[in-house]
Amino acid sequence: MDRPHPIGRNHDCLELRNDRVEPMRYRHACCGTAAQPPPPRPTEPIEQMAKTTTGKLAQLLAAARATPPGESPEGAQEAVFRALLDATVYAHVPLESPPEGVMRFIQFVRPDNGQTVLPFFSDVEQSEVAAGKSALSVAMSGRNLFELTRGATLMLNPNLDAVTLYPPEITALLEGRALGFFTKDEVAENTKVLTGRPSISTVGLNVLLRSLFEREATIRAAFLAEVHRQDERAEVFLLLTVVAAQAYHERILQLATLTFKTEALQLDLPLSMRFLAPDAPLDELCNSGVQIFGA
């Protein structure tokens, strides 16, 4: 799936199957302080209660992974996220029993950006392999997991899809709203472009972005320019440059696209987005446009 991959004491390291992922350094997280029955173990016959079977969810995930380059993944990904709510998913809990009335889930620190995430899995096999002998797997509906872990950052299938869901995205799914989507593109270094201030009204875009960026303390500044490609593609588009540290690029990108989707943003030109490190010098793409956020 083409989405880039956000309390307790340390737990044993858990080695995952994928060689590109370092061992998960697990932590405990308390969720749901109200007394409630424990979730069923994966061996219990809960599949019949789920509206989306494990097999159907696997098919939707496979379709999303197989989206050809250049094609929009939106339809396939949206089908997965809708299905997750009513599918059986699996999460990890500590081996020891928690205090009465408290449910604990296990989280790990991502080696790529240092964020703490709560892993969950679309099938019991992935969950059991990841848990090994260091944790227990519990099964519940995606909706129930999302409700119980509100405020946490979740990651679906860390060793396969590594799809991160940030708290505002989980809230959107629970409220029946669609998430934002994007495709990746690369512009060769030697591509000739003309840049300048936007020639169209961007008032609505500026208001949305400022509102979002004011809530994200990791964003230093943002610039908006209009770009005219001078190659065979001859595209004209708006380019948003966000100055922020690498560790926060994924979160900012996903929350920005969620905002555009939720507010049904309409622009007369396509919008692209890129990032600059805080210590990088501002280039012509920044200087030729307008600064819409930051000092």
C-alpha cells in the first residue's frame, strides 16, 4: 500500500521476520480504564461475528499492494480501511495479567523515526510470529481496537504493509470519513522549471494549512509556489514546501491529505508537496513563492 511508513517499562526485544526492521523494543500501554470483559483469544470462534472475513481482508490488502505505479491507490486503499472496522484484527498484550479493569496493549519504538506505535495485524499468523514467546495475541474487531486505543498511533502489519494510522485518521475512520490519499512522484534534478507566486487564489488552502500547522509544533515554516515544468510533461502545479525534520514527514503528509479530503478542498491547479530539513538552505522554489507559515 502506497502510504509512507506515531508508558510503561521496557519489555523483551521482539525479533520480527523482516530483515529491514530492527527488533521491536516493546513497551506497555494502558488503555481503557473502565472495567470491561477481556477480548477473546484468537482461538475462539469470533470470525462468524465479523462482517469482513480474514480471507476477504487479505484479498483487499493484496489488491491495494498490487496497485500499478502511476495509478491512484485511493479506491483500493479506501476499501481496506473501510473493511478494517468490521474485520477481526489482532494486537499484542503482555504475558502478565493487568490490574483489574485495565487493559494493556504493547507498543514499540520505530527504528526509522523514533515514534512509538501500537502494532496490529490482519491475520493471526502474522500476529503470532511477531509475538513469539514475548507477548500474547488478542482478537477483536478493528472498530473495537480503534475505540480502545484512541490517542495512540497504530501500525497495520509492521512486517508487511507498515501502514501507520495517526490519531486524527483513526477518528476519521470511526466517524465514517475517508482518509487522504496521495501518489509519489520524482522530478529529475536537471528538469527545467519556471517558478513564481501562485497565479490562482489559494486563500482556502492557506487557511487550512495554517490551522493544521499551528497544531503541529514540528513544522518550522511553509512556502507555496507555482511551478511550470519545461519538459515533455509541461505540467503546471502548486508546490507546497514544508520545513520539518525527517522524523515528522510522514505524519505531516498524512494529516495534510486528511485535512484536504475532509474539507473537500478544491483548487484550480494540482497540489504537490515536498519537505526541506530545518538546517537546509532555502532554495529558489521557496524564494520565488510566498511564505504561508512560520517566521
